[in-house]
Amino acid sequence: MNLASYIEYTNLKPTVTISDIDKLVEEAKQSSFLGICVPPFWVKRARREIGKEKIILVTVAGFPLGYNMTETKLDEIQRAIDNGADEIDVVLNVSAFKTGLPWVKIEIAKCSALAHKHQKLLKVIVETAYLSDAELERACKICVDAGTDFVKTSTGFAPTGATVKHISIMKHALPSSVGIKASGGIKTYEQAVNMIEAGAIRIGTSAGISILTPNPTQK
């Protein structure tokens, strides 16, 4: 399995520096990762460093808690696109979702429409750690109805990240036209493979280099 072709090599740490961003890009080039995911502040820098390499540039909006105003998320998305982002990972408003507000779908639809207007992809981070199985299924349906391109498990800032169980639930709830991104706590070759076998087509991880170096007992 060519794991590199699934990996969005990520650094969203609060302490990330310009040298960290440059290192992320350089390692992504060397390892032929599918893409990188960086904070909004560093999108323009990452785009410059990527140059003509075929590396997808991903950033986040409404990150990491998701309960920003919709207008704020839309502004973040537009600015990210203006700075060179190819894809945006926006955080679901879990607070509004658990309250049962219909605005959740409207917000995602607005974000999707803006991204698609510029021929960019939108992923929605549903933060599985805070959802029951039934809520996860419902969140997936809302994302589909609102036109998102991917549903993503986690920000990496919640108590737990991606699990095979959650990926399996998402796989069952989503049509084949909507991708699944597993992220949060994926540190090993085995974890990455298990997520892919369960249905993920993208892996968000800060441990991309070590994941590509399995020990001899791993397939």
C-alpha cells in the first residue's frame, strides 16, 4: 500500500514556527505525501515553498472548537483561498448541533458554496469524540445534504481522535461521493492502514515520516 498517497502531513501546533512550516513542506516533497495541512497564518508561506510541486495545501477554519459565527468561518475560508489553499477543513458547530439548530446545515452549505465557487474542496470536522454513534450518523447526513466533499473525524484537540469504529460508522452513513478523512492520534503504520481498510481515503497526521517507516513485523 502506498501510504504516502493518503497522507496529509500536518502541523497545527500552537507553537508552530516558520522553520517548522518549511520543514513540513520539505519533508512532504521528499516523501511524496498527498498534501500538507497548516494553520491559516502560514498558508501563504506554505504555498510559496510548495512551488510547482503537486502537493495539496490544506488549512482549517473555525478551528479548533467550531462555535465561531458563520460569517467568521466564511471570512477565514475566503482568506485561505486568497492565500493559496486548495482545501479547507472547517469545524462543525457541535454546540449548535447538539442544541438541534437547523442552522448547522445552513452554515455548512454556505461554506461548501464558497469553497466550490473557487473550485476548492471543503471537509467538515465533526469531532467524533463529542458525538454518540447516532449523532455521528446524523452529522454525516447533514454534511451530505449541505454539499460537503469530505467528512473528517477530529481536530486533534479533543480527548480522543479517530477510531476504526467511527470510520466504519461514517462509511456506512456516507455515499461514495463523499470522502472520509481520519485524523487525530494516528501515529503508526498499523493505525493508518486500519483506518484506510475501514473506509478512510485521507489520513491527517503529524507522524507521517514515522508512519512510512514500518518495522519488519508490519505488512
